[in-house]
Amino acid sequence: MDNVISVILGGGRGARLYPLTKERSKPAVPLAGKYRIIDIPISNCLNSNLNKIYVLTQFNSASLHRHITRAYKFDNFSRGFIELLAAAQTTESMNWYQGTADAVRQNLRFFNQPNIDFALILSGDQLYRMNYQEVIKMHIASGAEVTVSAIPVQRKDAGHLGILKVDEQGRIIDFFEKPKDEKVIDSLSLNASAFDRRGISAKGRTLLASMGIYIFNLEVLNDVLKETNKSDFGKDIIPEIIKKRRVFAYFFDGYWEDIGTIKSFYEANLNLASLTPNFDLFNEKAPIYTNPLFLPGSVINACKITQSIISDGCVINNAEIHNSVIGIRSIIGENTVIKDSIIMGADYYESESNIRANSFKKIPNVGIGDNSRILKAIIDKNVHIGENVTIENMNKTEHLVADNYMIHDYIVIIPKGSIIPPNTVI
């Protein structure tokens, strides 16, 4: 794996995850109580013995830079590194990244190193576990110039994914980004034998979708990006090069979820708290790494907690919590009910002077006050919620933007640092 560099694309604006991305980039959004989304691709790399990693950033990147710098350090003998490449004006380009391919194009000078033969290009906003060594082995064995990781999907999923078709050898012969035309989808459908040959049961799945994970021979990557000024791999580059390059598919049949929307992010988090989660956080052979915060164990007094994740450093008193994810440093008051919700916690514990100042200003402390009720909501970090507050979309509103909260896909979202006064009903 020494001749492979990994490039993680972490610069997207994250508009579909707003307001969680109001003050941070999409890969920096907290996940499963104590992690960040960026920890998933980085951990996959480290568990695959890939330790030459670049992270390309652009929007609201300070939080992401801080997290990566604190979390990932290599010793002097490993020859590994995680390097941050923020969008910047150079003599070659005065523009910000225009897309995934453009981001890689603007940084080719960093990737063209001695003894590097392959570039692994990854998305920074997906939840999955993959051993990239297996993909690289198949890439070499097939004689591919480019390999695209692909997952079997049902017909109903075609409209929001890049759908590809392969021949009997696994070479990609057709590719459409988010096809809507039924005739086009019919032409891309595969029979069950295409999956059976690779030890995958079709289970009603007839299409093969790109996961946005690519392996390029480094020389080919240079040639492809210099031949065109197209800006996106999935939309532009891959459909174009399948006609003249050896582009193969790697079939993946594990759990994979794009968590780039509020709904998918919400559902993926709550699934992690279920009894049989799709993504196993307890896998000792392939752990998820993050910044070790050295927080104390949580203090839980007289609570009823079912099917939930409780992260480090929480103080929870006489509360009822069901099917929820409770993030680090969460302070939850007495007789509070939390169901089907994500509480992201806090970046700090309030000092006594802050608590006195809050009292003088009649502002609730960071955390959730007594006798409150929170149902189907995402509470971002450092939120002040007073006593007797109800947060529940009782009117079944699909979308709404208010002063201190939003509703997307029927889910109530309280942005980072918001103040919800006592007795508020949302």
C-alpha cells in the first residue's frame, strides 16, 4: 500500500445538510455522538494500511482542520501523514474548486510524488466500512486504468445515483448520472447472473450504482484531468473516459449510505442506536478513530434509557430517553423526555462565572432544562434550552424556516448555539 495516496474530498458547501453546515463543513458534522463524518473515510484508510492521506477542503473548514489536526498524528517512523489542502489561489488557478475533478486537478502537483502509482479518491460524507486493499488488488488484477466502486441498488434508487452497466468481465460499458427515463433505466438493468458471478445475491436489485469511490493509475489521472476542463468525476469524467480507457467496476455488497441530507443523516444516526445497526461501531478489527477528548464517564441518575447511544461526559438526571443519540457533554435536566432525536451535546462545560452571567441575563444554561419534551428533532451543539420546553412537530410541517429553528423533512432542527427560552413550544 506504500505506492497509493488517498484523496478525501471534504470541501462541499453541504447545502442539503443546512443548518448543520451553517458554521462547519459537511465532513465536520458530528456523527454517532462522539465522531465526525470525516472520521469514516480516514478510519477506512488507516484500517486498510493506507497512511498517505490528503483531505481537500474549501467551505467553513476551520472546524474540520482543527479536528483532523488534533485527532490524527503519526510518529516519525511510520512515513504516514494526513495533510490538509485548502482551496487557494495559485499561479495555475485563481478559482475555488468547481467540482470533485477540479479539486483534484488543482492539487495534482502534491500527488505526483516518486514511487506513487495509484490515487484512491474518496467522498467525505458517506457512512460505510470498506477494506480498500481488496479494491486495489482487483484493480491491479483486472488491468484496469480506473476502478469505480459500485453497489447493487433497486430501480427506485436510480433517480438520485450514478448508474453504470458492466460487461461479463466487469468493465464499465455505460454510465448515466441520475437517470429518469424508464427506457434508459431498462438499458442499464443487469440480470441476476451478473451479481451471482461475484458472489452477490441480487435480492430484487437490478442496477449497479457508483459509490463515488475511484482508483486511478496516477499517470492516467494526470492525462484525464489535463485532457479536459470538466469539473466533476461522476457527472462528467467517468461517462466520458469509459469509451477510451479500461474502466472497471468493483462490486461492493455491504452497508453504504450517503448522509448528505438531513433525512439520511437523521435516519443513519438513529439506526446506529438500534439493536441490530446496519453499521457496526463495535467492530474491533476495523475501529472508527476520532479525537480522544479524555472526558469522564457519563453520570446517569434514575433514568429510563432504551435503544440509545449515550456519549462521554454527560450528566443526565431522572430523564426518559428512547431511540436517540446523546452527544458528548450533554446536560439533561429532570423529568425531561427525549424520543427519536439527536442531541449533539456541547464543545465545553460552562464555568461558574458563565452560569452566573446566564442567570443575570435570564438565559438558560447550555443543555436541556427540566420538564422538557423533545421528539423527532436534531439539537446541534452548545444549544441553551430552558425548562418546560416542548420541541415537537405536532402540525406535521414538512419545511419551515423560523428565527431559532428550522424544519426539514418533518424533522425539527435547532441550530448550533441557539437559545430556546423557558416555556417555549415549537
